[in-house]
Amino acid sequence: MLDEGDDPRLPHRRVPNCPVPLAHLHELGVLTWKLDLEATSLLEQIRSERGYLYSEVLTLCRESTEDFDAKVQGFFKEHTHSQEEVRFILDGSGYWDIRDFDGKWIRFAVGKGDMIVLPAGMSHRFTLDAKNYIKASQ
């Protein structure tokens, strides 16, 4: 992605665009699934197999999130976690940015039905897209 511009909610694609194959994200350790929100058996299977015992729902939108701008800016600051970052997108959309092996940012869009797992220690950041809304569970 281009790391330029004032508004992180825009796609920031290179010109010409340089698509990154999903297989490359997997090489970096990112796990991905596309799940049907109505069929929860696969979600429960993934949670069981990976030992995810905790779940909470996070909704980000200007109309109902206290300190919306500060929260969105906080998620967009590059950071890491000592454990996996797990998100299942229930509604809305946004962008995850992760660091490649050479330190360059890779941006990928997430939307309703996407489940992603970032490995522990991976540098990343998150931002909403121009719709300013996402609802995700952990």
C-alpha cells in the first residue's frame, strides 16, 4: 500500500495496483476464513480447535461510540500483541495493515463474514473505511 495521505480510511493502493495473493498473507502467518453468519458451527469449531474461550463484540461508529475519533486513531497506531489478534466481522468493513517480511505495509480489506487471526508479535494497525462502521467479535 501507499503510506501517504491524510485519510487512512481510503484504500491507499499503489498505481498501478500491486495485489497481494492471499497465500502471501498465509505465509506471513495470517489465518483467514470466510464464514456464513447464519451457520455458526464452523465458527464454533475454529474457536474450539484454537482454544478461544473469550468473546466480546466491538462496534465502532460515529453515532454510538464514545470518543469515536480517539478510538479510531488509537487502533491505527502501529502495535503488536503478545497473543493472537482474532476478529470475526459481523457487519461493516475496514482495513487491516500488516508488515511484510521486508517491513512494508500490506493493506487488506475485511467485511461481513471475514474472520482473521494475526499471529502474536505481528506489527499491525486497523482503520475503518469511508463508511465509518464495523461490528466485530473477538
